[in-house]
Amino acid sequence: MNTKSITLLLLCLTAACSSSSTSPEVETPSTSDVTKVAGQSIVLDPGLVTSTRTAYITADTLSDFYAQAAVVNEDLSIIDSVAHNLTLSDSQNKASAYAYVGYGIEDGEAVFFAYASARNNSPLGTPTPDSGAVTFNTEYEIMEITNITTDPHGITTTTGIMDLDVDFGNNTISGGNDLFTVNGTAGSAGNDSDQFIDADITWRGVNGNLYGAVTGSDLIGSFSGGDDDTVYAGIITGAPESE
């Protein structure tokens, strides 16, 4: 697999709360594409009503992303959260992707959230082909909160790999593995950019959305999704498959 120049920053923001420090047994998904699974239990007061909140935030900088997330969470007393920031650099430019999950209490209710963003107006410096197809070896890191409607809840980070096929002539992106699927548009797809990715995804069968940028030699994106029982957000980066 080709190695790209990436910087991964992991921020863990914790506060004194009723969450358990005991790590549960985490079932490793049955796929060779998963490289790491780590998790811990979340124990809140029994009987709390639960809800989920997901959003894709348009932001130009990491600080802007957190500022906008703070507005969405204005009335939420955050108990715990995890955030990732990925920057993909090349010889001419760079692009960034952000992901943020957490939980807290709002109006007596337990709220679980997942937000994502890809940096706007910062196209990659490498060219985008007018035609042809490229398979990208793609690494992903996903933060998810599961079992939201039961007790105890769980917060898990999973890293893995998958292949994504980008057809520049037809402006499509597709692929994945038995846990993560991607299907959408790429290149000339919108946002006044011939690099834009806009795709529907599923993670463990739960729907979400992926946005990012792709050229003939670079791929980066962020995503979020959820339902009543799960929220997740994460980042991807890919390089063309070596022949």
C-alpha cells in the first residue's frame, strides 16, 4: 500500500461523570479488513430517555468546526467525547477532515451525537483525471456509540482498510468491505469542484453520508451516520492501489 503524508491527532476530552472506567469485552468484527477495535462501557443513570443527533458541519478550519459543533450542542452538558482530525498534504496543497462523537445530558435526556466535516475551498493540488478508473487502498477510522437504547451503552473506535473504486469518466465512487459500504458520486459532483465526493454509506448496516475530495492520486473524506441505537463518525484516506 502506498504511504501518504498524513497527520492524525486524537483528542480525548473527559470529565468527572457517571461513566464506567471498566472496559467491556469488545467483539472483533469477522473481517480481515479490521485492524483494531477498542472500546469502553458507558453507564448512565438508569431510566434516562435517550436520543441521537448527527450532522455534517460545513467548516473551513478545525476551530470553526468545533465552534459550530458547540452551537449545535449549546444546551448539552457534555460528559465525554472523542475527536479526530486528519490532514492530507501533498506538494501543492492540503485538505482536512474532522470527526467528533460524544454524549451528555440535555433537559434531563441522554443525548448521543456524531458530527463530521471536510475542509471547504481547499482542493488538492494533484490533478483530477477526465476519464479512467482508479482503485484506492483506503484506511478508515470510525468512532461509534452503540446500544444507545439499552444499558450499558458502549463507545468504540475501529480502524480498518477497504478498496474504493473511483470511475472518473462516470463520476462514481463505490466499494467497501463486509462492514463498510460506499456508493455515490466523485469528481465533478458538486461544490464547484471536480474533486468533490458525495456518497451514501453504511457502517454495520446503519446509514450515513460521506463527503470529501479525490484526485488521481489522493483521496480524503469524513462521514457520519446513525439511527436510534447507534451514532458514528469517522475519517478516510486513500492512495492508488499498487500494481
